[in-house]
Amino acid sequence: MPLGCLYTDESLTASHAPALPGLDDESSEGEDDDVYTDFDPYRFMKYLPPLNLVVPDARSPVLPPKAPGCGKMTLVLDLDETLVHSSLNGGSSPDFSFLVDFNNQQHAVNVKQRPYLFDFLEHAAALFEVVIFTASQQVYAEQLLDILDPEGKLILHRIYRDGCVYVDGNYLKDLTVLGRDLERTVIVDNSPHAFGFQICNGIPIESWYDDENDRELQLLMPFLEKLSSEGDVRPLIADTYKMQQLVAMADEPANQPAL
């Protein structure tokens, strides 16, 4: 079933055609696949207006205060194509399925878990305050997370699409809405423009769809452990991923080889 058949509001599409409202990508329906394929997240971030112009009024924190004495770093994780991939098509055998009621219709969602997902979440939960921040609609994401973490032992907080900031057809994740110290906050997302307001807090991760040999979550953990001992995570993230340079170079002519 085509993605657009499921929604009437601002739903999300991507070149890989995610299958449910707000699944995976931070752009809204209406952009055809060819346009989206050419989307440059770094160019988008380069021309992103300042946060105070996009959200002129300060928003109240969506998370409760940390427990007294809790010095854990806050680890914010995207959901779709970062931790899981969901579709309406059966495809290769899903890890689990569930039903979603949307627009007075019931749809079967098939979910594949990224390799090393539970090892990653269990390790992360021991070291960090883990928050899921997704541009997905709650009707879908909440059910999925209830299956992944039914007792809430791995993921302490969940933020859905209504916590995002909508800019030029994209859902962005403004980390100030968490009410956490940005010096001790990290976000991991397969769509780097999603953390465009705080690029030095963001770790881009390769989008995942079905590669059973993927090791991105496993390989990411040592770096997160290193960050956990940093007083301010931003310099190390900036030096490692060089997002500011990528944004600065967006729109620049490609370097010409020396003659």
C-alpha cells in the first residue's frame, strides 16, 4: 500500500517509502521521491532560521526534572531507521507485528529490529537517561515502544511528533524542549537535519532498513561511553563528526583536482 494512502495530515515520506504516519524521516508528505532523494540536510541546516525566530515563545520542558543527584548524560534516540524499520509489507520475516487504527482503518505494521538493538539499549540504559524522540505519530510509535520496552526499564521517556518543530516541511527536534543541560545531552538520528538547531549535540547514524550485517549500534557504544565522562559533550562530537564544517561547505563548489 502506498504511504500516502494512510494519511490525511502532514505525514512523512522518504525515498525508501516508510509505511506509517511520521515514520523515519522528518519531511512532510507532498514532496515527491525524486525531490526528496536530492534533499541535502547540510544545505537545509545552513539556511535554517535561528530557533528564536521559528519558536518565538519559550516552550515549557516536556520531561520531568531529573531525580536529585542523577548525573547521567541524557541520550536521545530517534526511532525509525535508527533503531527499527517498519513497513506495511510483509517482506522478509519481521521480528514482530502489531495493528494500528488510523483514519478508521486498521493496518498491520511489520517491524524489523536493527542488529544489536537490545544489547545497545541495555548498555545505554545502565549509563544514560535514555529518551526516544521521534517524528512519528504517537498512535504508531507508542505501540511499537510498548512492545520493545513493555516495563519501561530501557527507555525512560518518549517524545512524539507533537514535540517537534515544523520548519519548511520538516520535523526538527529542538533539544531545549527536554529541559536538560545541553552540555550533557546527545542525540543520535539517521536524519542529521533533525538536530539542526543543536548540531554539536548530534551524532548522525546510517539509515537502516534490512541489512542483517549492520553493526552501527554496536560500534557506536564505545564513543558514547567516552562521551559519558565528558563535562561538555559538544567539543568531542564536533571534532569527531565535523558537522559544522559539512554545513559550512554546503552549496560550495566541489574541490577541483590540482593541475
